[in-house]
Amino acid sequence: MTVTMKHKDIDSICFIRGKRSFNSKLQPDHYHPFYELIHVNSGSLRFLLKDTLYNLEKGDTLLIAPRELHHSQYFTDITCDLTFVYFKPEYLPAEVIETFKRGYKGPYASFVGSVPTVYQEELTHMFNRLQTESNSIDELSPQLMSLHLSEILLFFMRHNILATQDLEISNTKEADILLAT
């Protein structure tokens, strides 16, 4: 099995929104020294996080802790619209990180959860604000990105989204096959 690092490092909050499909470049197992937040806006995919394979659909969210092995796999007939946010704890206000540590198994825990339909529109607006600031409107954009990302993380904590493990998990045999490829 080949393990690669996708990104060596980041020096600010990074926001990417894009479409991925079976034709997208295959992403090998990798890890990085910062958090990765992935939200599924539409479509579905399989996602391997450490040694567990998840089937993810619209409204599902992953928070991947630094140095945790992961990769995604896309289906042949489905295009996914995904939001990616990369960040380090030091890019957020200390009180948000402290709240996160108290509520969620420490500072380096990964989570998988689902955003209920009733909250998806509100979350879309929060991601849109974060995306707008990612275009570096002015010198205040980095601080506003930090505040918008904090709002998103607090939203997840408030609605207990990142603490759930109820997503469909593929069976171990499928995970073993995916790990072997």
C-alpha cells in the first residue's frame, strides 16, 4: 500500500468547493499535518478514514484530524459536489478550540456526522460566507474566515453533528478490498 501526503502544509484557512466523480484523479491513501473538513453538498461517495469505510451522501460531514490516513472513492455514475476546508487550530480563536477540546475527545479526534435536512440551508449560507472571504476581499478576510469557520464548527457542536457515528459503514470485507487497492 502506498501512502502519500496530499499537501505538505498550509499557512492559512483554505476553502475549496468542487465536483468529483469516478473520472477524477485517483487519490491514494494520504495524511497531512492539519485538519480537513469535508461536506457533501450533493452526490455520494465512499470514504476511508483510518480503517473504516463510510458511504457518504448529501448532508454528511467529515472532520479529519491531522495525520489520520484517509482517501475517497467515487462511483461511476455519480458526480459529487463537495466542500473542503483545510485549517490548523491556531487559525481559530482559542475559545473555540477549547470548546472543541472539551466537547469532542480532545484536539486530534476525527468525526463523521450528518447534517439534518432542516439545517442544510443554514449551513450552505455559512459555507458561502466562508467562500466569499476566501477570495481575499481585503485585509480583514483572514479574520472573517476564522470567524466563519468557527461559526461552522460551533454549529456542528451545537447540533451534535460531529459526535454521531450513525452513518452507514460498509462491511469489513469491502474495506479490506479497498485498502488492498
